[in-house]
Amino acid sequence: MKKIQELLDAELGQAFRAAGYDEKYARSALSNRPDLCEYQCNGAMAAAKEYHKAPIQIAEAVAEQLKGSKLIGDVQAVKPGFINMKLSEASLSAYLNEMRMDERLGCEKAQQPKTIIIDYGGPNVAKPLHVGHLRSAIIGESVKRIERFAGHRVIGDVHLGDWGLQMGLIITELKERRPELPYFDEAYEGEYPAEAPFTITELEEIYPTASARSKEDADYKEAAMQATFELQHGRRGYQALLGHILNVSVSDLKRNYQNLNVEFDLWKGESDAQPYIPDMVQRMRDEGHAYLSDGAWVVDVKEESDTKEVPPCMLLKSDGASLYTTTDLATIVEREKLYHPDEIIYVVDKRQEMHFIQVFRCAKKCGLVGEDTKFTFLGFGTMNGKDGKPFKTREGGVMRLEYLIQNINEEMLKKIQQSRPMDDREADKTAKVVGLAALKYGDLSNQASKDYIFDVDRFTSSEGNTGPYILYTIVRIKSILKKYAETGEKGEGAIIRPASSESEKALQLELAKLNGVMESACEEYAPHRICAYIYDLANAFNKFYHETKILGAEDREARAGWIELLNLTKRVLEVCIDVLGFAAPERM
Ligand code: ARG
């Protein structure tokens, strides 16, 4: 469906032409004086310069042309030259009825669907998920859903950090504890056990122990680096151990992400990119892009317009070891080969921006992808505690994601039990559903690039701009719909009727904005746009609800019409929270 504003602009265009002015001035905008009008056009002010006339003269002429419009119910030219407009109640409700009949609620699919890879999550194997990984998962999941809803083919890749020193550390520690295992015997040629020699709990203990020890014991660290090197150069026993570490970690990660309602299409990692490195580097050398600098292979990526220094992109260190950059470049080679994406979006902490500037430039310069492939870095800010510093546990350590989720859920459970009686099982389940909304909405309602303060109290509140408030609104609608169904009344063939009050009109206007909001959220990779929209929509609904006797209305047709309006409101809210990555319970 065309957006309301497109329809308005078309009528404005005709009116400008009919009045003798260029239609390029016919642009509508949401009113910044909602007390006066719903939409406005400021084009007469700009046109005044070209036509050497007073803006109000032009505005008046255009307004005159709009007088007969079906779409616009009220139009006024206001000094100095604004054209203020209100939609007609009849055209607005007709628009909503069309929207209601459409499975996609009036949101059009992309005409040229793109293949998009979203690189998000980015957990590091064997290290527990911490809050730093939370934002990537939450934002990435939502952006993935938004792009997918828009009709693009989207592939989400978790891009595991599985290729660093942490592997060598685990191997070294395990070797100290259980040297008899076959993985450490270089002469061993048999099959390795199918079962991992550790559980996830052990693994999560082994890594921090090893990491702490390597900071104090130089020989131990040396051994871990050597083990990493041997692993990366194909030592059989270590490769088998890597397989075990991956398996054990990945099943744990999957469980955690599942709790977050986050789902990846690909579980690839840094290690998958390794086979592509030798050829890639060779080609960069052959084609003259890479050169030796102090023994390391590098590619220059600075550009004249740079305002800050962009250092050369390092491919191989002087000892031949590859780096984070190398892995990301080789991953691009792999993605290009397997999926040929039109775009790759990286949802990563914004402190890694320089790394990605280097990687993107190097990939383009060396032709790893075509000219048209788009790279998007979606850098997010830090989640801070109430003290304004990066979020920590009470003891000052890094907060594990599981505990953080537990905190939210417990707080939610308390609030739910205070507000209405519910048996324990349902209360538990509801607390999880609402807790997730609290957590995700708390994050997504901020512009991703900004830092924000994690505030359990505020996030779990059912009032204000929060996830629970949105869910309360949906639950409220569900309960009215249920009561209506229970009356046995069937509003067959009912349609949304022209608004009969200000609050109803305001609600209808909000509903009509859905397709425009979805489109800009998609273009800007901006879940916060959707949050802002559903907050406005929920407010408009609740105002209407408080001012209107819906089920108690005398007129049967009015009742049935409002039920359709509620149905549509519910569907719009549900589509929106679905792309944000959470859902509503039946009751709360
Ligand atoms: N594992 C990395 C980290 O924890 C994030 C990976 C981001 N993605 C990428 N392609 N580099 O910092």
C-alpha cells in the first residue's frame, strides 16, 4: 500500500500544479503543531523565492485547490505560508480497512530483494557470554527480522571467536591436568574418543584458571602460545580437542541464545575462514596490494579525505601468524564464495570501528568483493550501570549474561505477583516472557550507537516507555477481544468506522503510519524507530480506551467497528514486537 504521506504528496502535487506552481514544492510532513493539524506542507515558503510572491498567497492558492479533496478533510493556509491539513475521517478509516485486509498490513515488500548477511552475536568459544555480547545479539536479531520482513534474503551468522589464544590456554591447562589423554601424544594415530573430556561447567572453569595463570607464569603462557600455533598449523590431537571445545560450547551458547529468542542461520566461526587465508594473502601480494613492512605483510588503506589516521591493514605478522583483520578478510572471501551477498552488516561494539574501516577498505581495494557490495558497520555503544560506568556485578566483576537475565526475571516475577493472582507456574512463565521484553525493549529503544544505562527498575516498570508497558497494552486489547467473543455477539462484516472522537482519530492516525515506520527502520537499521512508534501507538490506544466505552457502547455497529479497530491495533503491535524479537503473554 502507498504510504499516507505519499497519497498526500500526490494530491498536494496536483494542487500545486493546478495553482500554477512547480510540484517539487509539494512535500508533506508530520505536523509539529498537532494541536492545529495532522500534516503540514511548507513548500509555499520555498516556492515564494522562485515565484517572487508572498508565501501566504501561494499557500492560499494551493489550499483552494485542495478544497474538494476526498483525502483531506480540512485544509488551511496559515501565515507566513504553511498549508495545514487534516485527513478526512472517511479516507482515514478506508485506509485502515484496506490495511486490515492485507496480510502484511500495508507494508510492501522490497522490489529488489537483496541477499544480506548479518554478522552478530560474536561470542567467544569457551568464555561465558557476558553483557557485552548482549547488545550485539539483541540489536542484530532485530535488524535481521526487520530486513527479512522487508522481503530481503537475510542470513544471520554468529561468527564465533574460536581461533585465538583461549584455545591454546585450554589445551595447555588440560594437558597439565590430564597428560595421559591421547590428544597430547604426538605418536598417537588412532581415532580420538567421540566424547569430550570435559563438560561445559569444567570448560568454564578451565579457561579462567588458565587465563589467570598465564598472566603470572611466563613459561605457561609460552606453552599456550605454542599450543595455539600448533593448533593453527594442523596438529591432529589439538584439532580434535578444538572440535570438542566447539561442540560443548556451541550447545551451551545455543541454549543461552534460545532464552533470548535469538536464532542464527549459520554457526560459523573464525576457524572456518582459515583455509582461505594463504591464497588470499598470495593474491594480495601478486597483485601488488600487500607489501612487507618491518617483516609484516600489510596493505595501505588510508585515503586523502581521512581526518584521522587510518593505519595500514596488517595481514600477517612477521612470524607468519594471522590476525583478527586477516580472519575477517578471509571470512569475506568465504562469504562471497558461498553466498555472494549484496550487503554484509556487522553488529559489533563501536570501539571496533577502526578495525572495520580497515577491513572494508582492504576488501574493496583488493577486490575480495565487487564494487557494489555494501559493507555496513553497525557499531553499538556500551551498556552502563547506574553509576555511568560499564555494567558490572556487585563485586565489580564482569556480569554473566545468565545472571543478568535471572535478575530481570526475578524482578518481573515480583511485580507480576504483586499485580494479580496467578499460579506459580504461569507466573514463572509470564515473568520470563515479560522479562525478555523488558530487557530487549530497554536496549532497543535507544539509538544503537549510544551508550545507555541498564536500570532493572525502570525496564521492568509497567508504566512509561518500557517493554512491559507495551505488553500490558496488548494484553489489555486481548482481554477486551476475549470478553467481546464471550458475549457471543458476532460483528460479521464489520469495518473500522470513521473516527467519532479526537482520541479515536489520533489512534487511527498512528495505525496508518505503520508502513512508513517499517520502511525507515529498515533503511536506517533502526529498531529504535519501531520502539518509538509503538510507544506512541500504545499511548494513543490507552487514551482512546480510557475515553471510550467500547463493550458498553449502545450501538451494536459501533461496538463491532471498534472491535475491528482493536484487532488492527493488536496486529500492528504484534508485528512490531515480533521484529523487535519478543512476544506478548496471554495475561499478565
Ligand atoms: N568475537 C568478537 C568479540 O568478542 C566479535 C566478533 C565480531 N564480528 C566480526 N566479524 N569481527 O569482540
